[in-house]
Amino acid sequence: MPGHLIVCPTPIGNLDDVTPRVRDALVSADWIACEDTRRTGGLLDKLGIRPAPPLVSNHEGNEAARATELAQRIERGDTVVLVSDAGMPAISDPGFRLIRRCIERALDVTVLPGPSVVPVALVASGLPTDRWRFEGFLPKRSGEMERVLRSAETVVAFESPRRVGESLAALAAIAPDRPAAVCREMTKMHEEVARGSLAELARRFRGDVKGEIVLVIGPAASEEHDHDISFAVDALRHLVQSGARPRAAASVVAALTGTRANDLYRALTGREPRQ
């Protein structure tokens, strides 16, 4: 009988966030696929899981080859637990390729609930949560930053502590009054949530910053968004007049402008897109 892949989130700071199901999965695994074997080994020590199941590295450099190897182990009947250094695997961390490989081979995949810094920072920011999107790591180019700031949704993004001051200054130069939050070391001893305008935050974080950083940026005001949709719809109309299919062209323009493809399609055609 084939085995099983269990995707396990691990604490983003506080060990008390380990759920009983995650602990049980770690104890019962035949193999634990982890981003850094030393870090995961330390986590197992702290949780008192000894003897520990064998650890196998699954990081950005070897993920493609490792996905095939681990899927083969699961096909032979092994239970593989997938973890990253912190939080949910595959969310800006390795894991996606192994999950896809298992799905392609019709192998069982179970994802356990648990900690992720993305919703923690979003809620702690005090910014709108009804519509939001995760950007991954904040882009470095100014044009890409402008696309982020045009969003009609709250944006959550990771940033390096070495770059956060520079990035905040670049964002503030485009939209100084936009509300935002810098969430640092969430769930850890030195947790900090700094809220204010981008200009205020850029002044506050000009010096060295330590720890893991999540930026949360409030949505564009309605008048900004209306202007951006107009621009995007004009671009979409030109593409369609040149022979592009409306739905495909809407997806391309949405990716370039940060607007929603369904909104663009609706504005162009007056019809609801088919699901």
C-alpha cells in the first residue's frame, strides 16, 4: 500500500504553538523532509522527540530531485512529514514541488493546520482583512513597487531586515500617506508591530533592523483604484482590438497592473466571467 505525505507547519517563534497533531505526525514519521536538518533536529530536541525519525534535506537547491525521491518512498509505503524552518511549507518556503509530485502520482497528501506569520501579521496590522493578498517577498524595482501600491486589496509581503529601511523609503516616495504596518519577530520575545503611514514608518526604520519582518500595506484609496482600472481597461481594449482573446488578455493585464482579471473582463464586456 502507498504511504502518505503529511505537511506540517512548525512554530514561527513560540514552541507552545505546536499542535498535538503536528507532534504526533513528527513522532510517527518514517522520514522528515526539512529545509535545514540542523534546525529541525534542534526543534525535535526541544520537543523531546527522541529517538527522532531520520531527517532528509529538502531545500531550494535540491527540491526538484528530492521531490521525486521522496514521492518514490511514499509509493513504497513510507510516511513522509514535510516541514520548513518555520511556518507552513510551500508558503515562500520549499515544499510545493513535493506536494505537486505526490498529487500527480495520486498519493495521499494531508495538510495540518498551524502557525503562519502571514495571517498573524495581517490581523495584527489593524488594516482591512476583507480582501487581501500575499505578495511573497516585496519586489525591489520601483515599477513593481508601484504595482503593489495600486492594489485595491491589503498587501502582505516579506522583507529582509537589511532592506526594510530602503524599501519603506521607496514606498513612501510613491504613497507617503498610505497606512501600513511593520510586523517584526511575530510570536517571539521581542515581537513588535509598528503602525503608521509609509512616511512615518520610513523615518522610524531608517537604521539597522533585526529579526524577521512582514510588511502590511493598506489598500489604495477608491479614487486611485478607479484611475488604475481605467488605465488597465484601456490597455486591455487595445490588446483585444489587436486580436487577443478577452479572458487571456485580462489575465495578462491583471498581472502587470495589480488589478483583478475578473474586474477588467467585466469592465470591458459588461458580462460576468465564466467560472
